[in-house]
Amino acid sequence: MIIKCQKCILRKWKPSDLQNLIKHANNPRIASNMRDGFPYPYTIEKGKEWLEFNNNQYNQNSPQNFAITLDDTAIGGIGLMVGEDIERISAETGYWLGEEYWGRGIISSALRCILDYGFNTLNLERIFAKPLENNMASRKVLEKNGFVLEGILRKSAIKSGNICNQALYAKIRE
Ligand SMILES: CC(C)(COP(=O)(O)OP(=O)(O)OC[C@H]1O[C@@H](n2cnc3c(N)ncnc32)[C@H](O)[C@@H]1OP(=O)(O)O)[C@@H](O)C(=O)NCCC(=O)NCCS
């Protein structure tokens, strides 16, 4: 499955992405804003685990995690984590981009496509994100793409030993 965006292409992760995944993901400036499941250092074992996890997911469901690619080279990732039970109409989005590609609007372009995919293919009603409160780049990306700040989740996360607030942003189906 391929989603053509204005500035990049989203496609399924594949085993041959390993080298580029490690190259771009192994960055403390990225890991410090992600969940601990996205570690620094980002090891080869971690990369293999991620690619294998997605390979298994792809066999079962509609894909929910995509590689962000330029010329078929993986330079980042974006996905949706769909809720369960009564929250199955909501999904949390998460994304990251290799640092050398920051500042080009690539993530906004990918996010617009994921919103379209989430609302129109997965039939979701709500897509939300919870950046750490001080992650201004991610907050700006969400605001630029029509997400509304619903509140600050006080002391909701612990990152690198520090207790942090998260900013809850959401966009609902128009
Ligand atoms: C979040 C991330 C994908 C954004 O990528 P990007 O290419 O920098 O995004 P864009 O350039 O489209 O937009 C970022 C915006 O934030 C602004 N910005 C960046 N750092 C900022 C800061 N410290 N304070 C205020 N604004 C900031 C940029 O100027 C830009 O605004 P503009 O479009 O008005 O110029 C990238 O920074 C990243 O991978 N970060 C690490 C992982 C992460 O945080 N993931 C999200 C977890 S919720």
C-alpha cells in the first residue's frame, strides 16, 4: 500500500529499510521526544524488532504504521494507534523524521495524508496526539494541521527520569 503525499510517499515498512531506519532513528534529539519504545541508542536489534512487528501487523489488519520515504528511501515514520473497545473510533498519531529533513514541511505533508487515511479509510472519528509539553516543533506541526489543544495532561509522563506534562491535541472528523 502506497500513499502519495505532496512532499513524500508513505508506504509499508520493509526488511530492506533496516539500514536507513537505524541511520535516521539513532538520534537522541528524536528519542527524547518519543515514547521509551523508541530508544537511544536505536540498535540494529531494535530496528529488526520494529520491522518484524510491522510485518506481522500488515498480515492481519489495515496497515497503521508507515515509513515516510523520499525516492523509496525511509527517512522517518508515521502511524496511528487505534483505540480498543469503546475507543475504537479514536486513534493516537505519532511521527518522527530524520533530523537532516527537518524544516521542509515533510511531516505536515505526511500528517495530512494520515488524517485522510484515518478518517476516510479507517473511518475514525477522532485522531489525537500527546506531545511532551515542551516539544514545540511537534505542537506547531499539529496546530498548523488543524488540531485543537484540549488541555495539558499534568504530570502524565516520565521521560529520562523527569516527570513531564503532555499537551493533548485532537482533530475530529469534519
Ligand atoms: C516533530 C518533527 C517531526 C517536526 O518536523 P519538522 O520538519 O521540523 O516540522 P516542520 O518544519 O513542518 O514544522 C515545525 C514547526 O515548528 C517550529 N519549531 C521548531 N522548533 C521550535 C521550537 N523550539 N519552538 C518553537 N517552534 C519551533 C518550526 O519553525 C516550524 O514552524 P513553521 O512551519 O511555522 O516554520 C521533528 O522535529 C521530529 O522528528 N522531532 C522528534 C520526534 C518528535 O518529536 N515526534 C513527535 C512526538 S509527539
